[in-house]
Amino acid sequence: MMFQVLRDWAWLDHSQWLEREKLASIQARKLRSIVNHAYGQVPFYKKLYNEWGLEPGRIRDAADIQRLPLLGRQELARVPLKERTALDADLKACIPITTSGSTGTPITILDDSSVDAYLEALYLRFLWACGVRPLDKTCRVKARSAPFPNERLGLWSTFRNLMRHKRLAAADDIGEHVKFYLSWKPDLLTAFPSYYRVLTRFLEQAGQVPVFKRVVTEAELLDQSTREHINQILHAEVFDFYGLNEVGGVAWECPTHTGYHVNADSLLVEFLRDGEAVSSGEQGQVYVTSLQKMATPILRYATGDVATPIDDECPCGRGLPLIKDIQGRIVDFILTRDGRYLSPYLVTRMLEHTAGVQRYKVIQNRDYSIELQLKISCGRNETTIRELKHCCRDAFPDTPVSINIVDHIENEDAPKFRLVESHLTRSVESG
């Protein structure tokens, strides 16, 4: 088993040293397959493409993708899951996953084991490039300590077991986390930037700092000030991973930090302004087409993020294309009166699993009170509000919470939209 994992890791490292022409050929082949599959098996896409008068056979390569319509997050969220699901999908083998809702608009997709295994392999490719090896001790901070069902499958699951991998819940006491780091001494720590902001602030006051060889940031936008603060306090090299629950890993940093390598062998990523592709070095809205997701295909999907494609060749020699200046999700921790930091993902998960919530934003004011701004499905107001009040009493027993039904959410279309915005924690951290 150990030999097999080492062999797989070596293959993953080798697989990224492809020339651009070879990657383009892989993309074109997979794009033809996914478009034909979506048209032939998915009711939503068949209806949509017929309305547009599209012939799937005319989509031959990446240049032809402009013939397909763009899909906004809210537009896709309004389509029932059944209509977005392939008729030939093995539903017994699929796991429903609700996205993190980074823009406050939750979407449910279906994952199957084969796709999960492939996406996990891509994540291992990123770790290998960062210098992580199978015998390294790693720790990952997530919204919850137990893995989701799709995280128990495939190569990554085997890798975790071999590596003495540990998983911590973001909602747990940060002091207990630090005690664990000091005693277990993981080589790698993976968490979201808002967690690192809390961790480094705690360590500045605690005096003892755990030693990590490297740290990985994921799930949120990594701004330059947070990157510098992590490096200053933890004295570890920072590698950022840009991914989306809807499609998996999108791009990642290698040790040169020249930019982010796009997983072009699993995705087709576009950068558009007013529906037209931008030139190298110009900022554009990020649209993704998954070349792997078969149960619920994602084609020309608006991520809500902004980034800049660059034609530069990375000094590392990898053939994967580069992007830079990613602008996307920013979230803050919630701070309670007794000094506890609550993970923003506890709040977002609560909202995502409440029937009737279409879009949302969470704001914590300087007096510790919390405001929920919600867009709710027609006819669901009373039921949704009643359920949310019950959830809020459990999540914030000593904190005033106001629930406001709105037609427009503050800054909802901004590239740096804050899904969970705490005026309190940012004031504390800056002080």
C-alpha cells in the first residue's frame, strides 16, 4: 500500500509537466464529452441549449465554448436539483453537497466517488508541489471535525490514514488547538485565512508559537496583510489554494509564488468582462466549466470571483497556465461576549440548511449584536423565520439577533463581498 501511494504521488507530480498544446488537447476532448453528456442526459441543459438553437456537436475546443450561454449562480440555484441531474446518474452512489455559499446563495450538487477520487488526486498534486510528502504529519481545520461522506473515499482518504492526519473543528477553543499543535507538532497546517487571523492574534498574546514547516490557506480570499502576518508570526511558508465546492480545486501556488497554477486538465476557466474574454494581465470575472462533474454538470458558471490571467511561464517549469490577483470571498469570525470565537461556517451552514433561504449576509455590530439579512422564497417568511430564531437561540444564546427580510443585500455584487462581516472582530484584531 505504501509503495502504491508513493507511486501515485510521483505520477501526480509528473502529470503537471505538460506542454500547453497537450493541455489544450486534453481540454478539448473532455469539453466535447461533457457538453454532449449535458445535452443528452441533463433536462436543464437540453432545454436551455435547444432554446439557444445550439448544436453540441459544434463545440470542438475551448474557443467554441463562447457559443454556450453563461450561467449565474442565482439562475442555477433556481433550477430544481432533479432537472440539473443527469438521467444516467447512479443516485445511490451520489452524495448531495450544499456549497459553502460564499456569495450567500447556496447551491446543491451531486458528487460521485469517481469524481471525488480525481479531485482528491489533484489536491495531492498541489501538496506534493508544496513539498508535502506521505510521511509528513498534517492537520486541517474545517467547519466540523467529522469528514463529510465524500471525504471518506478515494486516494485522499488512504493518504490521510497513512499520514497520521488530524482534523480539528473551527468552532473548538483556539487555546486547545494551540496546545495540540505544541504537543503533536504537525509539519503542515491547513485552514482558512479568517482562522489564521484569530490564531496569530492568540499566539501574539500567548507567547508560545508552534512550529510548522509550511501552512496552506483555503476556502477564503487570502489578502496580502494576512499572508504577511501569518509569515511573521508562524515563520512558515504560506501556500494558497483556490477552490470551489461546485467544481473542486481551481488553482494553487507553487514554491515560486509567481502566480496560481490553474488545474487546466480538469477545468476550463474563463476570465470575462461584459461577456468577452479579457487579455493577459487584465482583470476579469471568473467563469468555470468542470470537465469532470457528470452527475450535475457545471458549464460556464459564474463564480462571483475576479482574477487576472497571465501568459508568463512559471520558473518552476510546470505547463499549467497561471492567474493572479484573485478577489473573492472574505469572511470574519463571530466574537461572543465571553471572548469565544465562533467559526463563520457554523453560521453559514445553519442558513444553508434552512428551507426558504435564497441569499443571505451576516453582520456583527460593535455591540456584539448580530443582524441576518435574508432573501426568502415567496410564501416561506413565517416558517423560515421561526426556524432561524430557534437555530439562533442555540448558536448565540446570549447574543441579540435581528432577522431582516430584504430585497437587496448590502454590497452583494461587489467582488470582495463579505458573507460574514464582523465590525467587532476586525476592530479587536486591528487594536
